Amino acid sequence: MSVFLRVLWKVLTQFRGYEPQPVGLVSLYRWLAQLPPSKRADACLLLDNVLFINQKRIKAALLALNDAVTERLKEDDIGPERTIYVSIDTAGSSSHVILNMLRDACNLERKKATLIDSKNIIEIAEETGKLKQGAIVYVDDFCGSGKQFRRNRDWSASFIQGTFSEFLLAPVICEEAIDRLRMVGVEPLASMIHYKRTRPLHPDASIIRADAKSRIIKMCLDMHGEFGLGFEAMATCVVLYRNAPNSTPLLLRGNLKQKPLRGLFPRSDDLEF
């Protein structure tokens, strides 16, 4: 099957449900039509390597990950009543929505678990002070470099009173974040580790031909010399239903306000309202 036919199939069957902007045949046509004919095949090649994770898969991953962390905590005699779930308040984060999804699916409040926003330092201090010992489970859908998580977590963690094991529960965590989290004692739990070698535009990857890879990278960098391959040039190729990570190549996201280039998977903050 040709790359274009695979892309058509993915648009019709896999990419539906992207919330910031519907993805379908019309948006695919508009995305390709704005590119010179000579560049459309390369654009399709990149799109063919996108892994789209819909809401159903995110929910299933959250349930499985929560079961895993619950079993680990049972071994240390830590139940839900001594577990604090924390949403990560970073720019563009879906953490609050993801925590609410997990809360409802797992009946966390009925099980007497505590749910807190990471910026609510007063409640963090009060609840950890009451418990003295237990576990803190940070929840998000995606963790890229780990830098934003660390900035947020390191500040809020200074208000923790007592001894608590810490976990980050996220369906997708990038390779770069693993050591950065473990360095401060946060254990990452993910359904998928997004390795550098699995990202078609990353220097460590050899998924697509070198000549096509160079052309696609140039297209991205022509859009923005510093951020064309996403945050820290991570060139991630996973798109979640609520938003594309800011580490996504701009060819897929489009420019800010979608001018001059419209993306197929723009982030919410890329769109002009």
C-alpha cells in the first residue's frame, strides 16, 4: 500500500477525535494543498509515522497504570486513603482533565484518596502533615523532556511534610524524562516510552530514508529556525486526542495562529479565536 493510501486510511480510521481541530479528508486536503506538489509526498511520509492516541486508549492506559501503582503501594501497606493524587499545573497541560478522568473511572474519592492541584501548596502541606507517610502520584497524559514537570514538582515538593514515595503516572513518557525524574526520586510509570529512535526526524532514528528525512527537517526549520522540530528539537511523533505536545514538529502543528502554514494537528494555543 502506498504512503498516501495509508495516510488516507489513518485519517479516516485513526485520527478522528482530535479535539482542538477535527481531522478528516477536508483538513488533510487543505494541509497538503498549501504545500508545493514536490513536498507533499514527504509530508505524507511524516504523517504516516504519527501515532495518534485517542480518548479510549488514554483511559485504558490510566486504569492499567493506576492498578500497577496501587499494587506496588499495597506491598508497602499504603492504601488509597494514604495516597495523594496531584495534577500538574503547567502551560497547556491536560493534567487536570486526566486526573478527573482517573478519579471517575477508579472511584478515587469513594476510596478516600486525596486529590490536589500542585499549586495548592497549602493543601499539600496540610494533607501530607496529617498523613505523615504515604504516596504522591502525579498524573498527566504526556511527559516530554521532564523539565516542566521538574520545575513544577520541585517547587511544590518543598511543602511536603513527612515521608512519601513519589510516582508520575502518564500514558506516554519520553526517553529524555526518565533519568530526570528518577534523579529526584520520582518513579515514572508509563504505558509507552517514546524513544528517540522511534521519532522519524530525530538524529537517533533511521526510520525513513536519509534524503527524505533531510527534506522534511528543512521544511520544519524553514517554519521556525529554533522550534521547527518542537521543544528542544525533540521531534516527538505522538499526538494525543486533547492536544499535540509542544515537542511536535511544526509541519504537523502549523504556525502560531495557523499563519502562514496551517497544521493538521494544531495545539489549542496555536489556533486564533
